[in-house]
Amino acid sequence: MEQVKLFKGVEMELRALEDEINAWLKESGARVISVTGNIAPQSSTGGSFTTSDILVIITYEMPT
């Protein structure tokens, strides 16, 4: 049965998000069906930009 796992991070901490996803993949033994992602750009505030949110969606199956 297909399942979904969501990961949320911020643009300035991409490496931490990658590490979290890779650790989960290794520990779970999940078989990945698809990976999609989205970045939600933030609007500027007073001339500076805030960090954008990143969402990664992994569709997977657990081995039987």
C-alpha cells in the first residue's frame, strides 16, 4: 500500500532537510515511488527577504 511522508524545512537549512530525509530513508527501508517538492517564496519585509518554506513529499511503500 502506498503511503506519504511529508518533510518541511526552510531555504537557509537545506542541508539539514536533506540529512533528515536521507536518515529517514535509511532507517525506514522504504521503497520510494516518487519525490516531489515545493518552495513557498516569502514576500519581502522592509527591504529584506524572509526565508522561504520548503515542502518535500515522498510517496513510498514499505517492503513486505
